[in-house]
Amino acid sequence: MQDKTVAKLISAEEKRQREGLELIPSENYVSQEVLQAMGSVFTNKYSEGYPGKRYYGGQVNTDALEQLAINRAKALFHSDHANVQSNSGAPANEAVYHSWLEPGDTIMGMELSHGGHLTHGRPGTISAKLFNFVRYGIKDIETGEIDYDQMLEVARQTKPKIILAGFSSYPRELNYAKFAEIGAEVGAVLMADMAHIAGLIAGGVLKNPFDFGFHVMTTTTHKTLRGPRGAMILSQGTVSNPLKAVDKTIANLPTLIDRTVFPGLQGGPHMHIIAAKAVALYEAAQPEFKIYCQQVLANAQALSSELMSNGIKLITNGTDNHMMLADIYSSFGFDGSVAEQTLDRIGLTLNKNVIPDDPLPPYRPSGIRLGTPAITTRGLKVEHMPQIARWIKEALDSHNDETKLDKLAHEVKNFASAFPLP
Ligand SMILES: Cc1ncc(COP(=O)(O)O)c(C=O)c1O
């Protein structure tokens, strides 16, 4: 590469990834094939519109490529339609809100400190300025069970037009049948934001909201699905010409969504990313991906019991999915950002996180969030989880002891180097 400055940063980042262990639950390592597709000549092409209906010439390959990605997404998640153009998780959620709602309408989402994502109505976001968000949350912090009675009561009072199931820091499975019951009673569109767990749904180890009557599902493609940074919007209904206006009916949801993504929110789709999404969807349909997903869950189970046996308190006392939330403040007496920095120092990357009804402020919250998707891609198995839990415990016990942290950093680097990046 001529540009030595960028070349140096790329190789430094590769080294950092190789020598450390990635425990951020929303991150993963893509295959060489996904990387190649992202770096392909499809980045040169403008293709505003949809397959067969473009505003520019020269679309013979882009049409075939986008249609392939759409077909693979539909088959993998059992949906009538897939929009694969959405650039990331936040605009994908925005697109669904805008395709169905008018300003001032109500969306019911998960309490943010109980696990809901910023795009589910965090004050200050564009959607929170335009729409009215009401909340459901956890009833019992020990089990993580959602308070479905409270949810029904609030839904009856506020009549949300969308009920949103989804989270970025919740370690349990949602009861989609309950969501569907409540949605049917108040006439809401059922939306699932499966950004974190889409790969695990595709791999058959977690439930698919579409099996419970959900109408629409958004997901990022770069987390457990192990694809490029990007998103998809899957929906049920009739697919018609996205360049022609349609009535706002539930059957028309796929077309309403397509029209909101383009021309509503975006211009030309990122075709090189769509190429990489197609490759990731192909990979996720292979039998090895099921095995990968089973291992992600087995590793998460093993890591959560090892953390707890080292005296680290986990929110809900464990996990049903790929992620864990640890209450650092009660376990060690300091906040999650100290834990994040200490563990970063020894090569274990994870993030500080609020815990339900956190007594500390969001920029220095009580918890950390960690997960197993990336280390499982690296090839780590259940037998490696006790070692990771021990490193976490020892580093946090000695967070002021530079000599001890140096020793642990050396151990992590040696260990990680035995598990090459894909
Ligand atoms: C549940 C959920 N939705 C949406 C997003 C936003 O995705 P992006 O960062 O790609 O915009 C995230 C990202 O972490 C997420 O966890």
C-alpha cells in the first residue's frame, strides 16, 4: 500500500486483534471470503433502486447479486421479503419506524437500562424526538423475566403502533408468544430487533420471532451473523414494485419498508457490502455454522458458571444466549469503566455497561458486558473458559498492581497467539 500511514494502522489493528481476546458480544471475526467480497470492485458501482428497477445503467451483476442476497436472507430467516440495502442497525430501525408511523405515534420498547438499545428511544435520538416511547422491563432481576402483566397494562393505556422486542444487553430469551398476544390485543405491529442474536436464530439455537407471528425483524449483519458491518430488514407480506406508492396496510409492509430505505433514507446501496452480506448468508446456511452457534452458547454457559464460581455476580445469574452482564460494583467495589480499562490492559476486550436500575451514572456504570461469539470463531472451547474467568478475576483483584497485570497480559498474548484469526 502506498499510504504507509493507513497501512501501519491496519497492521497494528490486525496485531491487536491477533494478540488479544475479543469478548465484546457485538463483535466477531469475518471469514477471508467476506473480507474479499467487501474489498471487491462492487464498491465502484452506483445502483440506486432495486433489482430490475434501477436509475443507472450497467446493473447486470448488481441485480443478480442483490437478488441472491435477498433470496438467501429470506430462506435463512423464513420471511416473505428482505431488504439488504440498509447500511446499519440504527438506520434499519429508523426505516421500520418511518415506514409505519407518523410523528407523535407510540412505540413500546424495552427499558434501556434493562437491555434496550439506544435506537429504542434514547432521549436525544432522532426517533425519540419524533415518536413517543413507552416501556416494558424486567420483573425479577434474579431471573430476568419480563413483567408481561405490566407490559399489557401499559399497552392497553398507550396503544403503541409498534411493539418492539429486542435488546443489546439482556442475557435471557424473550417470550415472543406473550409479545404476540399483547400485540394482537392492541393492534400493534410486532417488530423484533435481533441485531445481537440473528446468527443464533439462523443457526437454530434460539427461537425465531417469525414463528410467533412477528411482522418485521431488523438485524445488523456484523454480530453473531458474522458478516460485514451492515443491516437487513426482513418482513412478512406482499412484495410489490418498491418504486410505486402503496396503501399503509400490514400486508404492504415489505413495500413500505423498501420505499422508506430508498429513496426515503438512503441513496445508492453499498453493493460491495451487499456482496459480503450474500457471502455471510451463504456461510450461515452451512452445517458448520449450526455447530459454531451451539459452541457459542456452550461457551457462554461455561464462562458464566466459571465467573460466578469466582465470586463475580452476574445479572440474572447466567445466560440463555451469547452474552453476560456482570455487576462489577457489587463484586469488586469499583465501576465497570475501571474493569473495562484493567481488562483491556491485559488483552481482554469488553465494555462497561449499565445494569438494571443501575445506582451509578451511565458513563461510569456498575457493570460490564461480555460474550462468546468472537472467541468461539477463534476456536476456543468450553475447556478454555475457566482460564478466561480466572484472568478476569485475578486482573480485577489486582487492578492497581502493574507487575501482576504485566504478567497476565503476557499470558493472554501467548494464549491468544495459538488461535489464529480466520
Ligand atoms: C439491538 C441493536 N439494535 C441496533 C443496533 C445498532 O446497530 P449499528 O451500530 O449497526 O447502527 C445495535 C448495535 O449494537 C444493537 O445492539
